[in-house]
Amino acid sequence: MHSNLLSTFVPARRLTVGAFVLAVLSACGGRGAAPGGPPQPGGPGGGAGPAQPVTRNQPRGSLVPNFDATPLYRQMGLIARGLPFPILGRAAFAATPSADSTHVVVGVTFANAALTFARESDTRFRAAYAVGMTLARDGAVVARAEATQQVVVSAYREISRTDETLVHQEILDVAPGRYVLTVAVRDEGSQRATQEQITIDVPRFAGRGLSTPMPIAEVTPRSVTDSVPFLLLNPSGTVVAGRDSLLPIYIEGYGADDTPVRLLIRNEKGRVLSNEAVTVARRGGMRSGVVEVPVRRIGIGVAQLTLVPEGSTDSASTYVFVGFGGDLPVATFDEMVNFLRHYATPSRLDRLRGAAEEERPEAWAQFMRETDAQPSTPEHEELRVYFGRLLRANSRYREEATPGWLSDRGRVFISLGEPDQLLEPTITDFQRNRQQVWEYQSMNLQLVFVDVTGTGRWRLTSTSETRFEQEYRRRLR
């Protein structure tokens, strides 16, 4: 947690976090999803029916890397906006003392890099941002929250962080029903801004039922509904495979009923991975507590967590995500194995590919241990470099029918990096048999690419292909 953490409630409704360091990737809201977003188990009447699959907009099995997860986040019911000012957020719901009112907890997270920092000293940099949240019904604004906050960091490298390092949270009270939730964030230094809307269905609790299961960073469980929830959401609901062992989920149960609660975990295809009883302790007039969900039970990728009292048709659910790390793509397990084709040996990739879903977190952790040349550091530097090259290769070396990262020039660039020298005769486009020569002096390696057709389809010569494969295999070993 950053030293500049601000955790003060303003009129018992706002929790603003000036610089809460939270490595987040993706997640979702609970009850009340956007249309087309997370399915509610069993339909409108509740229950623990099978989840609908959550899929990418890009076709399954596509070889084009799509590292923009915004469409996936939105499909999961997340408040999501991509570049140039990315934000992620979620809405969750908890009971108030009145059946005619519900707490709507809204958390949004974004990156330091989205803000304009001013230097105050050699070790102090300051930025400011404004956040506005509104709930509208039938075109009229019913509830509104606005705030301006300061962010102070003590190292220059912190101002360029691109992971979601800032969390801002508001609690709005409204009557049950359907609303349009609008979240707007503005950088006060540049006036750049972003805005996103989702539709939410705010539930009626009436002294019964379960709150939204909430992925949290901090919480003090409530014992009565006439106090405001004191918690900090993890807006992305993300944990990292191989690094995190537990995902904390906060849940509240209302009424005098102490019926046991079961937790169902489904993967993105709707398959039930786990179905176990969990304990939600009674505290005064309600039940509340943190359920620590083992990451190994979730697998890797999108998962739906559903809590349902034994024998009841009522339920509450949310989506979470087990990712690969803050510097790695938000991807399914199969997509990640596909992306790694230029990085690891076929045998290592086969072990990942052959792991059962419940074994994937441990298989990934083992892969990371085996391939990390600097295990004492928190990052996997080689993978970070690899995916940076992959993105550049996909942009630079795209051919008519081949993604850039799968072209000959792309795979050489990803595997060996920038050539020390690139030689290309000055000839016109559409000229057949033009050549490019890439020289890697430290490897004593010269590779020749030929555009046989003159249409920009560059291929390694047979001699260069052999030399590249020898160097590539040597580096893998």
C-alpha cells in the first residue's frame, strides 16, 4: 500500500484512495449487470442455474493478438474504457436499513500514467484528478457524487506506471430499480477526460438475501445495516496465477436465517469447477465476513462466483479474473499458450497445454519458476521484454494474410531483438526478389529476407532459416 493512502469517509459515503497500489486486470459487477454483460444465475428469478459462456469478441483460435481487454471487461459487466485514458470499475450492492433503499458501491481504478504530474522536489511529484458518478433513471439524475483528489508519489518512475494504481470509490443510495450509471474521470493537469456508462439493476433486499459478492482490498465487516459499509473494492476482481493463493470476497447475509451458503465456481464456458459450503459468520443482526477463495479452485481466466443459500432459489454472483501478471496480456489460458510459441520450448508449452483446468494455476507457476532468470525480482523480466517485442512485431511486420508476429521478420525480431544493422537496397516497391539483410554482430549472424513476389511477403532464405533456427534453439536451451 502506498504511503499516500487516503482512507477518509466524507459524510459517511465516500472512500477516496489517493494512491492505493493495486495490480489489477479485470473483473465485473455483481447483481445488476449491463445488458449483454454477466448473466444472472437462473435468470431473473434467481437460483444457481448454469452460467452463460463469456467469450472474446475476437474469434476463438484467432492468431491475431488482441491485448485490449476492454470488450471482454464490458461483456463481464465491468465499467471499462480503453485508450487513451483507460479506466476499470465495478458496481456492487448492499442493504440499507430500509427496504426502499440500497447501497450502490462504485469503485473505479486507473493508472498514474493517465495523469499529469508536476515536480515539487527531486523526490516529490503531484497530480490531481476529478471523478464524477451519477445514477439516472428515465433520463433524470437520481444520485450524484463528485470529488477532486490529489496524488503524490515519491519516485519519478511512479508517474509513468501503466497498471491501475489508483482507486476511487463512492457509495450512492437509491431505490431499487434499473439505472444508467455514468462514471467520468478527468486529469486536472491536462483536462483530458474519459467517461463510461453501464446499465445496472439495483436489487431490493427487504431484510433478506445476500449482498453482491465483492472482491475487496480492505474491509471491516458490518454487524448492522444502519452503518455504512466500510470497505475498499478491488474493482478488477483480479488475482495473479502463481503469485496469489487466495482471492478475498466480502459477503453479507440479511435476516435471521442462518441457512448454510454454498459457493459455486464456474469457468468462462459455464463448467462447474467447485461447489462447496462456506461460512458467513453472524454479527449482530446480520451475517457478514470474508470468504477466501483458493485461486487453485478458480483456474485461469474468467470465472463466475455464485453464492446461494442451501435450498433457496435466491443467489448472488460476480465475475472475477485469474490473470498472468500486470505486465502480461489479459488472455485466456489457451490464448496465452498460443502467444508463447516464440518464447518456450515445445515440451514446456505441451505441459501447459495438457494441464487440466484445475491444474493450470500450478502449471503456470511452475512455468514461471523454470523460465525466470531473475527469480529474486517481483517481475518476470524476460516475459515482459518478449511481449513488448511481440506487440512491436505485430505492428511493424504485418503482411497481407499474416499477422506481424507470425511473419518471418516478426518471429526473428521477437526471438533475437533489433538487428545491429539493417541493409536494404534502394529499390522500388513491387520489385521482385528485393532483399533485406539483418546483422546481429554479437551472434556473428547475418540473416537474409527476400520478397520474391514484390508484394511485401518477406521470407528467410533457406540458408538463413537454418542459421536462425540454430540460434533460436541455442537461446531456448
